[in-house]
Amino acid sequence: MSEIIAQVIEELKRNVDEKTLATGQNFFKEKIQLYGVKTALVTKISKDYFKQIANRSKEEIFGFCEELWKSGYMENTFIACNWSYYIHERYERLDFAVFENWVNEFVNNWAACDTLCNHTVGTFVEMYPEYVANLKEWAKSANRWMRRAAAVTLIIPARHGLFLLDVFEIANILLLDTDDLVQKGYGWMLKAASEAHQQEVFEYVLAIKAVMPRTALRYAIEKMPAEMKKRAMEK
């Protein structure tokens, strides 16, 4: 284990909160590993220790991130996600393979999926839009986290009004997915898109609501006006 990672882990262990440790599992159906450190403090530790490696090469920093991912602990994965995002100005096209491997090999719960994809992968796709095509392949994966990642990667870009047609295409691929966490993921993606394109998303929802799972539908229309919600939920 590299020295910086050992220091980070010791810092986390010094800051265990018993209530956080006792209740953390309640937010997940999957079994997770955690030290029990409050999220705000994990973020502070992430920022503090990143100062020691900020001048290292991107490859070294990604290597540290991978060490953290491999540990399996929730707090470590959050720090890995933060560190990979902190250097987003340095992203190059070849980095997509690194991020794809992290999703496929290490992500095993919704929080890790969303933290990595909302920021690191979502920012990458905004920088290199041609990689949206790869997300459509993720949406067909046997790995549930790859499928959720395909949708949640576009949350922030969709709020910015980007990739609307791609949002609809990914939603179409995932439309009949029986996994509730995938349904929530693409419903959330549609909700984000509705912030910039409310009428277009509403019309899309009306067109497919007969087959759209209720879970995804409720997420998709959450921020719409009451009358739109009523029309969308009508049988």
C-alpha cells in the first residue's frame, strides 16, 4: 500500500462516528463496507490529502484512486471519485477506458456509481461528447451498475440542456429494465433533462408511459407542474 493511501485510511479510522457506522447500511440493499465517517468529513479529508499529491502525474493519481477502489470501503471510494474529478482539466480521450474499468470492476452500490458518474464521467463526456455512444453500449450491459451508470452519467449534462436526444435513446434502451435501481437511474436522468427541456420530456413521457415502470415515471415527472404530473400519471 502506498504511503499516502495508508495515511488517508488512518485518518478515516481516527474519525469514525458510531452512529454513522450503525446506520450507514440502512441506505443500501447490498452489503457495503464502511468505516463510519460522516460524508462532510470524508470530503474534507479528501481535499486535505489531495494537496499532497496534486502535483503528481495523472497516471499516479489514477493509481492512488485505484488503490482506494480496490479496498472496497465506501469512504475510500468517495475519495477516489473526488480525486479523479479534481484533475478533470487533465482528462484525455484515453482516460475513458480507466473510468469504464472502474465502473465495471469496482462499483457495487448506487452511491459509488452516482458519485463517480455524476462528476468524473459526466464531466468527461461533456469534454468529449463522442463518448456518449459508449454509454449506449453500457446501457445494454449485463452489469446493473453499468446500466445505471449509462443514465446517471448524463444527469449534470442534461441539466445544462445537453444531449437531449441521447437521453431519450438511453431511456429507450433501459425502458423495460426490471432492476429498480436502473429504473430510478434513467428516471432521474429524464427529470434532470426536464429542467432544461420540460415540454420535450413531458411529450416523451406521454408517448411511452403505457410501458414505463411506475418507479421510473415518478422520478421523471417529479419536478414538473402539477397538471403535467396528473396527465402523466393518468391511465
